[in-house]
Amino acid sequence: MSVDGTTSETASLEPTNVEPESSTGRERIAPTPDGTSQPTAGQPADGQAPAKPATPAKQGLSVKLEGLRAFYGDAEQVKGIDLEFNANQVTAIIGPSGCGKSTMVRCINRMHEEIPGARAQGRVLLDRMDVYDPGVDVVAVRRAIGMVFQKPNPFPTMSVFDNVAAGLRLSAGRGPGGKADLRSRVESALRGAGLWDEVSDRLDAPGAGLSGGQQQRLCIARSLAVEPEVILMDEPCSALDPIATLKIEELIEELKQRVTIVIVTHNMQQAARVADRTAFMLSGELVEVGPTEDIFTNPSDSRTEEYVTGKFG
Amino acid sequence: MSAQGTTPAQGELLARFAVSPARRRKDQLARGLITAGTVIALVPLALVLYYLLSKGLGSWSWDFFSTDPTGNTFFKTSTIGGIKSAILGTIEIVALASAIAIPIGIGVAVWLVEYGRNSAFANLVRFFVDVLTGVPSIVFGLFIYIVLIVGTGSSYAGYKGSLALTLLMLPVVIRSAEVILLLVPAGLRESALALGAPRWKVIARIVLPTALPGMITGVLLAVARAAGETAPLLFTAAVTRKTSFDLGQFMNSLPVQIYSDVTSPTTSVVNRAWGAALTLVVMILLLNLIARLISRRSRLA
């Protein structure tokens, strides 16, 4: 089963065409598939500052919800939430299906209002600016607050390269300076998403031809390319197998150096693994929020305890 | 085949799972009916193709495609000419009609799917498009005749025929394009919007390219339908023999040529109608083949 003697628990699960990344956390000294090993030139090996040549490391911004309510027609799906997402931290949102997690997250970058009949009330402060302020351009909000969806959805007509470049080409405001600039931005986004080593030799292949996990990292690269300050992830791993999930989780750990991350998940172990803070929602209301460890080991609300221990429902 | 487990009641099991004779009979009856129906439906199709080939192929020759009809049909020895003007006229008229109907039709479909959605006005538009789909083609010809020929006191012209065909094609293009645009996954629009793309860019760069192969199929089917119409052209583009490249002039077309040829008492002229009919069918068949080839490459199928 295993390909060599050094297999860890996870490595032994992997198929024989093992992808280079080790599963040991954030150190990604990736041997290339042909075994030549060692960090790629221009990329620091330790993952502290994921390849961002030329541009200084960007910082995430905090997001604060104040009395956020969201409706579909007359049905109130999110019933007044006050919650703060700290800059450069990962916050997980957990809760049963239909509790309003996704709806709440979609209110942050104003994607909620794209659904016919849907509207939101209250304030969403990006740093100190309300994204629902009448003078705010919704397009600019979405450039600053990227989003990764449940189902990997690379643009089917585009190559791997074009999928990432689409982020830049589609959002006019942060357009590329030139061809060389576009190339380097695409490369740095792919590196940021931990995908460069796997796709650098087939940038012209269709994006839809990658595996599910690679597609999802391609979508992450696509949102990274526009250099957002916040990334919202709506159950990004629910369509992926455990190995692909692990890679995304390692990636999240790295990404928080430069962005603020909000992740909706049904998988409580995932929340425990990746999140600095965790929020528990129930029927459109926020039950409890706190450091992840407290939520899972010492919740203050009995409903939280029932949910995280599996006694719920 | 496993050795374990006792099989005490094998006979009982067989009885329980056996196909009952009654069900077998019903199954055979239903299969027979469906097969018969299919064969019956194919008979007229095969006959049409058979007659077209047997009667039309004989009149095909180089001259048949390279000369205009002469109208000289009184003597057995006279040369009646070919169908060049009809082929070129059909191509010109249909090309102009497509150039008008396709952009407008796709524009309407994009509006319906991306902007109108389920608003009252969008549903009104859909209702009218459905009504237009069912309007007999001669009514479009009459409409153009009354408005552009009687109304302006002018004469027949190729472009007036094109306009009649445009009206005929529009509802087909709109409906087929709308169906294809609805197939584009909502997730693609969402992820493009979430990247901070303005809506027009989402449509132009993501939605339309994704839907393109499917839309081409629908559009080509509309073109094929328009190419075969006689009625809207009879009193808009008129009947003529000469080849014309001026859409402001009278213009011949294949369906109209066929229509006027089959009523002739001269056998050779009737044969020319068969040859022209075969030509038209082959042209439309080619369009359909192209449509199929393109839709096979569709990413949405």
C-alpha cells in the first residue's frame, strides 16, 4: 500500500501519484513530482510570507456585524446578529442546516441581495466602513471581500491560467498593468493557493479538467488574485475527499497571514482544526461565539454543548 | 455461488421472482405498439427522401447550378436554365434576415434571463414571443406586404422578404437562446459577481461564452426554418428569374422557384422544381449537421 517507508498515517492513504505537499502542517518544503525536492526559487520555504514578490504583504481587515437581519421575501432567515470577525484570524460558523449560516455570510459581501426578493438590514462594518452605506459601490465591496463556494466552479470555457486571470480581468478596478504583470500575479495567486507546483506545466489546460480539490484551490487562487482583505468560505470542503480537505485546511492556515477568513462548515472537527474563533448559530440567531477551544470544550450555552457533542436533533 | 447458507426453499423463491405470463404478454404488446409507431412515423420521411432523390437528382448538373432560369419553356428543345438566382437569392435573403434576427433575439433572451427574470413585463414578453411562434408564416408576409409595399406604395424587394423572415425567426431564436441561457449554472454567475465583476462583464465574459455552442444550435435551426419558407417571400421579394446582388431589387429564392415551377405544364420545368427541392433539402441538412456538430461540443449538455 505505501510507497516508501516513511509513510505517516495520512500518506499511506494517498494514491501512488502522491501530491508533493506533506501533511505535516504549514511547512511546505515541497519536493516536485519528479523528486528533485526543495523550495522553488523565489518562494520562501517556510510559508511565513507566501510568495508575493514585489508587493508588500497585505493585511486582512476586520468585519463587524451590527444587528444584521436578512430576509427572503417576508421570511426572516437571519434574526439580528452582532458578531465581530477579527483581522487575520479564522472564524468558523457552525450550526445545523437551515440555521442561516450561509445567508449571514452572503450578507457580508452583499451577495445575498443577488437572489430575487432577498434583502438585508443592519450594518456590516468592513474595518470601520458600512458596506451597506448608500454611497458604497457593491462591486468594490466584492473585490475587497472574496468568496469561495461550496461547489468548485471554475469557469468552464477558460484555461487554468485564464480562470485565475479572470479575477483580474473581470474586476476592472484592479486591472493588470500588462502581460508580464498579469503573469506574475496569476503565478503568485496560484502559489498562494498551493496549486502552482501541480499546474505550472498545464496552465493552458481547461480549468474544469482538474480534480475536485484542485478545482477548489483554483477557485481560491481566483479570489486571491484580486487581493481581497477578507475571504468568505461557504462550506468549501463539503464536496471534497479528506485528502483534498486537508490541503485546503493547510492553505487556510497560511492564508490568514494576509487575509481575514470566515468559514461556514458542517464539519465540527474542521472548525476545531482551522478556526481561531467559532460561532454557533441556531434558527437565525447567534447562540455563542468564542475561542474555538472554549466552544468545543467549555461552552457556556447548553445548546452549544448539545450540538458540539452530537446530542442535538 | 457462496457455499454458506441453506437453500431450503429454492422452489418457493423461484416462484416468487418468476415473471408472470400476464406481465410478459403486456410487455410484448407495449413493445410492439411502440415499434410500430416508430416505423409508421418513418415511412413518410423515407418516402419524401426517396422521391426527392429519384426525381431531383436527375436534373442536377453543372449548368443547373450555374445558370439562371430562362422562362423559355414552350418548346421541347428550348433550354429552361438552372436555379442559380434562386440559390443565391435564398442565401442573400436569409443572411440579411439572420443578421437582424440573431442579435436582437439573443439580446431579448439575455434581457429575459439576466434582468427581466420573473417580472410582469418579462412574462408579458414571453407570452408575446409564444404567440409569435405560433403565427402562420404567411401572416408575417402579409404584414410586411401591407406595411412596406402597400403602405409605402413601393414595389417588392429582397430586403422586404428578409424582414418577413426576420419576424419568423425572432421568436425561435429568443426561445432557444433563453432555454440555453437558463442552463448556465447560477454558481458561475455568482462566483463571477463575487470576484467583483460588474454585471455586464459577467454576461459578456462568462455567461455568453458558456452558452455559445448551445445558442449556435438554436440559431442554426431557426435559420434552416426560415430558408425553407415560401409564403412570406411570395409577395415581399416577388418572383423573378435574374440573379441579383441588390437587396433593394426583386429577388428569386428556392422555395418560390419551386412553387412557381411545379405549377408549370412543362415536364422539364417540373423536374427543375424537384432538383431545386433537393438542393434546398441538402442545404438545410448541412445546416442541421453543423448545428449537431457544434452542440456535441457544448459544455452544458
